[in-house]
Amino acid sequence: MSSLLTLLPVATAGLRRRKAAFAGSYVALTLGVTLVATTGVLLNDTMGDDSPLGAPSLHKVLTFAAGTAAFVAVFVVAGTFAFAVAQRRQETAMLRAVGATPRQVVLLIMGEALAVALAAVVSGCLLALPAAPLLAAWLVARGAAPAGFTAEPAPLPLLVAAAVGLAVALIGAFTAALRAGRVRPVEALAEAAVDGRVMTPLRWVCAVLQLLGLAGAVGYYLAAPGLPASPGDRPADPQFASQWVMAADLMAIVTVSLFAPLLVPVLLRAFTWPLRHAVSAPALLARQNALTAVRRTVSTATPAFLVIALTGTMVGSTAAFADAMTVQGRVTAAARYILRPAAAPLPADAARQLTAGQAGLKATAATPTVITGLGADTAAFADRSEDSAASAPSAATVLDGDLATAWTLPAVQGSAADLHGDALAASDDQARAHGWRLGEQVNLRLADGTVTALRLAFVFRTQLGLDEVLLGGDTVAAHLAGGRPGAVYLDAAPAALLGGELTDARRPGPDPGARYAWIAATTILGPALLYALIAIVNTMVMSAADRRRDFETLRLAGSVRRQVLATVALEAVLVVATATVLALLVTALTQIGTTALLNHRILAGQATLALRLPWTALAAAVGTCLVLAPAAGLLAGRAVLTGRRPA
């Protein structure tokens, strides 16, 4: 204990000397906890399928948003704390040289990390209190959350976010401290100039296990008999399938990032091969600095890689599913025209009014509704015990008219013509999940609370833009609790529009469900992406602030300030270029898998979707990183050269 106390003055001096590194760790963890706590507070305020009709489940969207936020926060926070410790290897060598044991070094570093982490998690939880209502208001304004939805402060998500932040920060610092404390003083001093082995045995194990897990997930998605099940082992939600693909995208990002220390030197040598014989000093220095300090290069490239990879994979998968939804809707469309509400809702009996005023016209009105207790036992409805997690509310469509007038759905069992009277139709994924057979009676509770049993008359292949349960309107229409048609499908142009807007079913444009898919993707991706962009600036400032001695050596060797800053800018460009190539690799692989899944498992012969990369979104992400990284590095480098500590 006494020997540890003797190191406290050294630790205090280190804290004063490395304010930028500790400030960077504090900022990264504060914003990470804010991100996780914000999505956690909103998730805590959602129960079941409480989203507006036609929109994906708000609870599911926020579940994936919280998971993505935690994923990005873990990567950035762990990397930042490990980077901050790795920057102190020369100080660690000096401590070892004066007699400090590895245990003392580890305890000292962990104590410093704990002090920074405690302050950061408190700040992050406080920032989440105003951030959560702002995100809730944004969701309401976009129609993805019901009117009146807001965020109520709750201790549980804040405590979880704080615990996750503390654990990740301390684990990141601990692994780096162990690596620094195990080496002998001479070895530590040698490693301060040139990085040796960066792929540690633990990283190798994690990388291989992650690669195997990714291969298993891809194999399951392509070979499973149905779409992945929803949270809680509920039947699959076709409108939410893109978010399950996003989970595989995240696994691919983790896999590539774990192998980054192997890939980065190869990419850097390829990028800088033309610079080997360059006359320009900044170009040569930038090349050698990036190649020798692999750990620093990987640490600074990680946030940029996350920004570009998250943008490419998530925008790409969302766009692919939106295209598949549109193509599938066009192929299955049987109507010639579609009448949708305009300024005012359509009449509840819109289909009957249209056909009564125009002889020979066929019309089918589709009214969205919510049902509960789907497939529950009859006895469960007596005490409403059917409203359990396993029987959450389900979106359904009530058809007033013939199904064949609206869509030509690929049949699995039965006929679309049988959907009349006390009957319902279900997707094959829904029927498989519940174990239903054609002709079986299915119990459910309608929107007005009426309990009924309907005969399963038709099973169709799952469609991305269509509810998985279709109800015949003959007996259900009277129990819609004031519901109005969302669309009326017509085989010819109507004489009256009933205040609605008529569109050509052969040129319908994007599927309406695709809009909600983009809202869900923005909710999931937006906060995490903003955090990763801030992390780029934070990491570049930390990196530049630690290189005062390098800059002073360059100045003594005759370099002017402009050449030193040019070296910093070129290194930042090399970092972003390396991150871009890795992100493009991930995006290409995930888009190939997503396209294969859509063509072979979902479209299944109805249409073929071509492989398409989101070049516009990727270009925007790369451009943003190319602006932020060099700018942050130049500002921090200029502050170091002028003798000021970067803020």
C-alpha cells in the first residue's frame, strides 16, 4: 500500500500533463452513456405494439436503436480508454524502471480510469434527461410514435447505461494496462517508438469466434424456413425484417474491426506505395508515422470506420428492402387504380358507395386495424389473459370486397376467393409460427373488444408491404371501432373520388411502408452516427495532443510549421482512406448477403432485385470524415505547436 501511495504524485503529474487524453476519454464516455440512456428511457416507456397503424412496432425500433447505440458506444469508449492508456507507455516504462511492479501500474491506471469514468457516467445520465424527450418529439412528428408519446425519467435505464459505461471503460483500460504492465522497462521504452504485436491472443480468439458467429447467422438467414422471429419468440414481422439484417450488418462490422490490426498495415502500404520515393517530407513522414504507430492508426480510424460502415450497411439494407417492397407490391398488384385519403378520411363504406354509383366497377377497401390474442385458447379471453407478451397486439387489414381485386398473392394453401364471411387469411410465416392448418378456427379479439373465431381460409407467401393477417369484412367491418379505409383498390377509374386521391396502380411509386422503414432506420442510425462523428474529432484531438515531442523534434530538424501541419493532415487523410476501404468491404459483403436473402427467401421468384450499393450515402459519409478528421487534427496540431493545450 505504501509503495502504491508513493506513485500518487506521479499519477497527479500525469493527469495534469495529459489533460487532453483524459478529457477525450471523459467526452467519449459521457456521450456514450447519454446515447444508451436516451434510447433506454424511451424503450422503457413503450409496451408492445403501441405505434400508429401501418408503422413498425415502436418498441422494436427502439430496441434496435438501443442495441445499436450500445454497440457504437462500446466500440468508441473501449477504444478511447485503451488508446489513452497506450499513449502513456513511455511513462509506464519510467515507472517500471524506478521499481513499480506490474500490479502497481495496473492499479494506478485503473484508479485514474475509474475517476474519469465515474464523472462521465453521471454527466451522461444527466444529459439523457433532456435528450430523451427531444427524440420522443421527433418520433411523434414523423408519425412513428402515437400522439402524446413522451419520455418519463426512469432510474432503471439510467442505471443500466451507467453500469454499461463503467464496465466498458474499465475493461478497455484494464486490457491496455495489463499489456503495458507486463513488459520489462527496456521493452516498454522500445515499444514507445514502434508498435510491435497489436493482434493479442485475446483479440485473435474474439476475432475468430466473431467470424464463426457471423457465418452461422448468414447461414441461418439464408436457410431458415421463415423470417427471423421477433423479440419474445413472436412470429416474424415482415415490415421489420430489415432491422434483423441490420443485426447481421453489425456483426460484420465487429468482425472486420477485430481484424483491423492485420488489415490496416497492408492497406497503408498499398496507399502509400507511390510515396516511397517522394521528395516531399510531409508525405514521407505521414507514411512512416502511420506504418510504425499501427495502434494509434487503428484507434483513430475506428470512429471513421464506424461512420462509413454504419452508413453503408444500414442505408444499403434499408434501401434494398424498400426496393424489394416496391417491386413486390408492383408484381402482386391486381387493381388498376388506388384511391387513398387526401385532406379528409375516406368514408367507412367507400367501396360500396363507389360500386353503387358505377355499374360493373369492382372495388375493395382495405382498412388497417389491430387485433389481440391471435390464436389464443378460448378460455384465455374470459379474464383477458390473452393480452400477454406472447400474444401482443398484431396489425391486420380488413378487406371490404374481393381480395383478388386488390392483390394477386402467391398461394401456399387455399384460395383467395375463399376469403369471405367468417374467414381470415394469414401469411405462411404466421401460420407456421402458430401451427395453424387450413380450415382451422382462429380465436382473436377485435379492435372494439369483441372476441370472435374466424376460419383460416387462405395461406399466402409472406409479403414485405402487407400485413400478415387479412380479415374478411363481411362480419368484421362492424367492429372496427371507427376505423377508416387506408386505400380502395379499383379495377377501373371511378366516377367519384369521395374526396380522395387517385393513383395509377401500375405506377404506384415507392411503397407507403418504405417511408416507415426509412424512419426506423433514421431512428436507429441517426444518434449512433452523430456520436461516431463526434468521436472522430475527439480521437484526432487526443492523438495530436500526445505528439508534442514528435512535433518539437521535427521543428528542431528544420521543418517549418506548415510542413508539420501538412504531415498531420496527410496522416488524417490516410486514416480516413483506410477506414473507407474497410467500410466498403463490409458494405459490399453485407449488400451481397442482403440481396441474396431478398431474392431467394422473400421475393422467391416473384421478381429479382439487382445488387446496388448506396454510393450517395457512402460518398456523403466519406466526405464528412475527410472534412472532420483533417480539420480536427490541424486545429489540435496548431494548438500544440503554439504551446497551448487543445481543449
